[in-house]
Amino acid sequence: MTEKKVILDLDTGVDDALALAYAIANPTIDLIGVISSYGNNTQVQTTENSLKLIDLFKEDIPVYPGANHPSGVDDFQVMPVSKQIHGDNGIANLTLPIPTHSPAPLAGSDFLIQAVHQYGKNLTYIPTGPLTNLAIALKKDPEIANLIGHITLMGGALTVEGNVTEAAEANIYQDPEAANIVFTAGFPLTMVGLDVTLRTLLTKKETAKWRRLGSRASKFYADLTDFYIDAYADLDIDKQGCALHDPLAVSVAIDPTFISTISLPMKVVTKGDNYGRTIGDKSRLMNKTDVAEVATNVDAERFLNSFMDEMTNFLVNF
Ligand code: RIB
Ligand code: CA
């Protein structure tokens, strides 16, 4: 089985934590590093969360510190709703031991550039938070747009409303300027947005299955996800279960047949009422090259079965 070299760029976050476990569990992924981002919490907190989760799985994957604020401003405040959905610490207010590793001594954007030059087309980059790190890397080294294998990002909303405003999804809303740079740079890119992720719901029936496995990690992930499911119900996002936003991006990176897509040159609105909206760029409609694959539908049942199989077989071991 050929392994893909993969980098996750996470704002860890409950669904980022699910995506991390799912990526580690997947035998076709060689996770060479995690880059952290501000987003669901501060960059310092999301870095710590990723390090703790990697310890939980007895892995030795480096975590490279990424941006701690959006482009064009000097600071970052966690949105109150992020704390409601992910907890004050990003991982449902649960505690894990102090990490055994420190963050790696290299900026996330520099690690990404190095990895692109080392692995080229065999490298897949999966950002599931704001796109600030990727925009910084591109500014430092524009060649990466031609060299990288693929980018499969969780973010945006093409055919449905946003989840922060009518127009904007959270990861894009955090830094629309960075997202617009990424969408217009010519990267080979797949956008996995709310159009599809809101159709992938995990319920307490599934988390109960994890809890019954009885391992430390399976109980931790059941509690983590139940907090997120409760927040979805309390905030009236969905009463049935929680959306698997970030895990779906990982899944699609490995098997694009989980989704159907429309090929479209994309841009992000950076001003006005539609601030943060991801939309087709009329001025580039005739372009053949810088076209994104934008997910419009998902085989949710097949994805959920695959997600549950991988996670259940994995969590029981830790
Ligand atoms: O809009 C959903 C996205 O925003 C997910 O990636 C979630 O973790 C938050 O970052
Ligand atoms: Ca995320």
C-alpha cells in the first residue's frame, strides 16, 4: 500500500481532534507533521492540544507552531461561540497529561515549504482551520503552488449559508484575505465546505460504541464528541448529531470518490456584506488551470461507515 505524505494544519478543536486521530489511524497516510493555527482557540492552546493528542496515541509526530493571528491584524480573540462548541480549552474542557514534547523549533510555514520541496507531488496538505499558514508559505515561496501534490481544505460554503454569518464559514471568516490568496494562487485544490460536511452527522449512538470499547482513548473521544454533539443541540445547529467537518477533509484527501464536485475558479469576498463568502470568480470563468474542485455532494453513509470502522479499530488500542 503506497502511503501519502500528509501535513495537517489544525486549529484543534474537537473536530480537528477527530481528524487527527482518523489521519493517524489511516494506514494509507504517513503524517509527517502537524502545523498549528489560531482559530477554535489560540495558537498556543491548539498546539498544546495537538501535542497532547499525539501523546495519547503514543506517536512521535512533530507539531510546528503556525500563525497566532490573521493576516493584516496583530492579535486574535477566540470567538465566544468557538468556546461553546469546543470548550474553553478547545478539547471540551477535558484534561490530558502535560505533553512530553515541545513544539518543533521551526515555523509551520517554513516546515511546509521544506516538505513541498522534499516530497513534491507526493505531498498532500490538509488545512482544517484558517488558511493563514498556507498564505504565509506562498508569500515566502510562490513556487510551492506548482510543486505541491494537492491541498484538500475544510472551509467555505458555496451552495449553503455560512455558519458565522449568512455569507461566511468559520475557517474562511477568520482570514478571508489569506483564503482569497490561496484560492487564486493556482494550487491543485479541493474545497470541502459546509455544503457537504453538514451532511455528515455523528450521533451519540456512535460515541456510545466508542465508550463501550473501554480504552482510555475511546472514552476520551466519546466524552470529547458528546460535548460537541450537546453544543450542536444547544446552539440549534443540529439536534441529531455533530458535523464531521474536519474528518471529512481527511477522508476526501485519501479517497476523492466520497464526494462529487463542481470545477470552478474560486475567490473569497474580502469586503462588504458578503465578507468571507467563497464563490466562483466570474472574471476567471474561462480559465482552464487555476480551477478548484468544490464539493457539492457526499456519500455520507459510506463515509460514516468508513470513519467509524477506522476509528473504532484504532481507539480500542490506546
Ligand atoms: O466551520 C467548521 C470549521 O471551523 C471546522 O474546521 C471547525 O473545527 C472550525 O475550525
Ligand atoms: Ca478546524
